[in-house]
Amino acid sequence: MFETLRQSLKTGIVTSSYPKTPVEISSHARGKPEIDWANWKDARIGASVCPTAAIACEDRDGKRTATLDLGKCIFCGLCAEADATIRMTSACELSSCSRDELKNVARYKLASDGTQQSLIEMSGAVAMPIEPSSDSFETTGRELKRRVAHVFGRSLHIREVDAGSCNGCEMEIQGLNNPIYDIERFGIHFVASPRHADMLLVTGPVTRNMELALRKTYDAMPAPRLVVAVGACGCSGGIFGVNYASLGSVDRILPVDVYIPGCPPNPYALLHGILMAIGRM
């Protein structure tokens, strides 16, 4: 025991200072893809290699509508390998209260050879890179505690349901309880029973075999209750989509309050989404 205490004192505090400092992940970690929209010459290149149709385009009347849907994106980087106009970033604070806000849409005038001649217009709430907050970690913690206390009394309890994921998201969710992120310092706890839960965290596409269990879990939760869709699969069905075994995204089954894109989203992205969900209430 004394050796354990000695090692703990030697190691010191390892908890992240996010968001006082930028997100502490490797610069090689893959976050959202960033497109140079003004100089993007051919959306068909990225669309042709995207495994989830996160990049898509449609031509009509001499114009092209190109879409980047972060809710579908699995951050694989194939588009950036095929098209120099696209680069992968490490941006992960991408959560949104609306599914449509995860979509970036641009319209172009087409040249005679089918390439994009000029940008006409674009829309999308997360089209620009998201800068990290300048608030201190302690300030964020106090704000989170205040919101939790206002809505749920003294604490927030989360029930997590794997509706059909590959368990990549579960590994990241588990990381929220380690000494690096230590989510419990804010009064946020994971619980086993939905009857004790205020928030339902759902991962994976909803498989047909899990639909009833997911609905029963939601119905067992006391109001007010929050639903957070985690990962590309939870947001859109991801690479699985809708098929004989999968019903697709969580919002096809339950009303979703916040979407957290990523494949999988890291603990910073998860904390960002949880805070956003509480702010929405």
C-alpha cells in the first residue's frame, strides 16, 4: 500500500487542464475533415471514396450542391488522401443539438468539364474550425455543476446503452472515469438502472434486436430526461446504415437532444456533448 501511495505522490496530478489549454490529443489524431470550400474543384473525388456518403454531391441546372455531413463521417481520411483540397484536423468539439447543424452545404457553378467553377453560397453551423474555450477548467466545472444543480438537483446520472456498436465508443466513454478526465468531480455518475438516470447515452446503430430494449430503457427513465446519440453510428447509422439488422440512427427510435459525431468521439468530445445537453435543458 505504501508503495502505491509513493508512486501516486511521485506521479502527481495528471488530470487534463482542458479547456484552459487546447485539447490535449496528438496532432495526428483524426477529427473533422476540413475542406477549402472556395478552392474545391471537384466534390466527386471525395464522394467517390467516402464509405458512408458523408461527402456527397448532386448536379442540377448547371450547378452542383456539395455536402459534408459530420454526422456520417467516420474520420477515415480517405477523402483527404484522394483530394488535396481536403485535410484532416484534430478538431473534436463538434456536438450539436440539431442533426442539420452537422451538415455543411455548398453550391457551385459548374464548368463545361464538370468541375466546380466558382462558389455561389454555403451554409453550415460548423463549417469553420472550432476554437477551444478560453475559460479555465475550474470555471467550466463550476458552470457544469450549476447547470446540473439547476436541472437535476445535485447531480447528473447517466445510463449508457449499447444499441449495436463495435464497442469503440464504449472504450472512450469508459475513459471519462479515469484520472485524466475524472467526470465524477462534476457530480456526473454512470448508473446501472434507468430508473436512476437523467440522461440516456446511446451508442451504435440501433439494431432491430435492441429496439425494444432501448425503448423500455427510455420509458423507465423519470422526466425530465435527456438523450445523447454518440458516434457516427448513433448520429446517422454510420457505416452500417439501415439494413436487415439495423434500424439506423438513434433519432429514428427516440427523440435526441444532442448528437456527438466521431468514430469514436474521444472523451473531450463526449464531455463537450454532455455539457451541451445540460445547457439545452
